[in-house]
Amino acid sequence: MRICPACNAICEDNTKYCDNCGAELFDVAVKKIICPECGAGNPEKNAFCDSCGCTLHRADINTDIVCPSCGGKNPAGATFCNECGNNLKLTQSVASAPRVEAQRPVQPVSEPRVEAQRPVQPVQPREQIEYERVASRAPGRGNVNRAQPTMESDPNLKGSDKNILSDKRVKLGILAAGVIILLVIVIVAISTAVSNSSLKLQGKTLTEAKAVLEKKGYEYELIATAVESFDISNEYVVASYSSEVAGTIYNDKIEKNADKVSIYYNVPYATIDKVEKYSDGALAITFINNYTSMMENLGFTVSTADKKGNEVTSSVATSKGTYCPAGGNALVTGTYTAGGEYAVISGLTFRFSDGKTVTLTGSRSYEIATLGICEETTATEPVTASDGGVVKSSGKNLNANDCTDGDAVFVGVVKTNEGSDLNQRDDSSTNGNIVATLKSGTVLTISKINNGWGYCVYEDKAGWVFLDYIECCYTSNTDVNVYASGDTSSVASTITAGTEIYLNSIKGEFGAVDGGYVKISDLNPKY
């Protein structure tokens, strides 16, 4: 016999569809007789139930109803055809068998099972079907919709069945544990990847890169490289980086135990370091020379704009002679026509002593109301004349970039254009504090050179002056030997007695002239 997977009705072995609900029967014939009283399964040969002793009905089932659709024979009382599933209750055609039951009017199914009206359910394993059916028919169970006992508590299950169920649950538990471990590994890997990706600095702005390194607690250094082409509208961006661990350099990689991180980024040949204002209509702009040669002149324009960037007043051009050494800075006054809320600086052009001229693209805007007031009255190094003329007086002055660092004793005089003053500072750079301002024509004795600056003492004030603004002129009552190099090993030529000799640069106790070097101690200062 077969058990219907939808309503649990018992059907004949050779039937394809349930007599009671019409559901298709997929499982093979069950070689057990189900007790109508306790629901226990019994061997097919049993006449009485092994569990409760109830009589087991095994009478043959008559197959008297003929299906009008397929002609198949069906047992008396069948609602659906066993062969094709046709609803036998809805047709008037029945087989002309001599049995009275075939001619009886169709009556409602008298069985109390309500499952006959349920929709077809998916096929379940045979042991589960048998279990549910037994549980629903067991005495004292009441309504079949009540909560059912677990399979482990069913007294009809054998010990081997329970062991199989237990083994399955153990395997499922092991599988679940493995899945959890795998998820933990994946989460840790993703977290590590996210952590490492946060240290990839390529393409980040300098501000972003510094924030990352400071958050991670790394010591870092910033290394700028001057490039000729640059848009000043853009922020500085990390070009490359490296980390150092115990003397080993790792390029474009930051090791967790790095001793130091180096950040490399590009800057233009000259940059705007700071913008302040003297008054309405006048900005104090500090430029930094990032190039290897002296900045001799710079030019730019200043306009004003509103908050949306729309121009309010047109550009005013400024051009200044600066003579700013490599690595130094220059303070320049930039005028503009008041009107807008923002000062817009653009059209930056720089000319250097090696003949290179660079023009930068883009612009930078500064909110005028938030700018600080510049207290320093010196614009450029040294101070320019009131008419903005070039400071350096002539080509007879020393070339600071060609002077050799170290001890040197020579006499020079301050030479600037239009009577401008020369700043004397407490350090050999424009970052040094001003200790005095020296008038053009002031005679100085220089005793030391560093980075193009000469150390001198004037009126009890010691400090440094930039040698581009010092003229050195000597004479001699006798002919002067011109040596091939900065020593006396080889005489290249001589200079006639009485000739004014202007030194181009200083190298220890020698001064450079056209064609060689002269020994300063052999000469007399003109001043």
C-alpha cells in the first residue's frame, strides 16, 4: 500500500493518485499495515496490531468505479482516479459494474479528516510522513494541529534511528562551527586590508597624508621637489613615499615598525608662503624661492572677487626686483583695487639668475577680512626704493652664489639702487631677525661666508648681510698676479699697477676676477 504525502490516507500499491485528495503518489509501496487505533506500523502478514492488539483490516478493495477519462478501475468510494487523478465525484459516467455502490449518488466524504481539502504539499521523506501520521492518530492526541512531540521522544523510533539523528546533528554542529571560523578569518582579513589601505598615501593631499601618519604615530619628514610646471590652484599632492626600518628603505610602502616615513611632493619653483595686508589696497606677500638659482624678479596680478568667485575689481599688475637667494624668501607689496571680499592672486612669473623664466598657472584666493596685518616695513631683501626700482646697483657687486663658505677677510661697501637700505640679520638667511639696517655706501669688513651671506660687525652690532649687495673694489701700486686657480701654483696673467680691480666672488683668501684669481692680501681696498 501507499501513504498519501498530502493527507496521509492509505492507498493501494498500484495507485498513482490518492483516493482521498487526488495528490500524486511518488513513494514506493509501504510494506506495513497501519493500526487504525494506535497508528503503529505492522508487518503485512499480521492480523492483529503488535502494539495494541487491535484487529488489522486486510480485506480486498473492490475496484468497481470506472474513470470516464482514462477507463481505469478504482475502488468503491474513491474520489479521484488512481490512474489519471480525474475527480470521479464530478462526473455522471460510471462503469456498468453489477455492484450497487457504483450507481449510488455521490456523497460527501464521511471521514473526519479535514486534510482532504488541503493543497498539495511537497513530498516528504517516508519516515517523516509515517511519524506525523502516527502522532496524529495516537489515542488522546486530540486535534491533529496540536504541537507534535520530538522524534527523539517517540517510543516507536528504534535506537538506531535516534543514533542516526544524533550523528546528523553532530555533523551539522561541526559544519556550523567551521562556517563561523571561516567568517572570523574573512572578517580579520578584511579588517587588516582596510587598515593597510589607510596607509597608502599615493595621490593623497599633503594635509591628508600628514593626518594619517600623525594618527598612526609615525615620525615623518616632508621633502619637496621643485618643478617648472605647476597650477597654484591645486593643493600639494604626495608624489611618492618610503619608510625606513633599521636602515632599510621600503619604497611606496609603510612598514608597521618604521623608524621614519619620508613624504615626497612637488612644489613650483617659487611659492606663496604667506599673505598679509598693509592696508586696504595693499597686500604683503611673502614668496619662497624653491629653485637652485637666485630669484631676480617676480611679477603677479591681484584682483578682487565675491564669495561666488565672480570678479568685482579688475587685476592690478605688480613687478618687483627681489634678488632672493635659493631657499630664501622675499616680502613683496602687491597692490589691488578694493571692492571684493576676496583677493585673487594670479599670473605668477619668476625670473632667475641662470636665465630661466617660469610662469605658473591658476590662482589662489584669500579672504581679505581674515588676513593679518603685516608689521614688517621691509619689502624684499633688501628694501626696495619707493619707486619700486631694482635694488642691485650694478654688475660690479659680488655674486653671492659663487662665494665659497668658510673664513675670509675682505672689505666691501653696501651698494643698492636709489639709496635703499640693506638688512643686517642675526642669521644667514632671510628668516633671521633684523638687527640693523645699513645705508648704501656703508663700508664693512667681512670675516666669514655662509650660503652667500657675509658675517660682519658694524657699530657693535654683529650679523649677516647678503653678498649680492656688497661691492669689493681693490687697487695695487704694483702689478698684480692673476692665478689660474684659488692658489699660487700657477700664474695665468698680471694686472697693471693702479688698475681698479672688482672682485666677482670670494674663495678663502682669494678673490675671483676675469681670467682667474688674485690674492686679496696683495691688494689695497679702494674705500
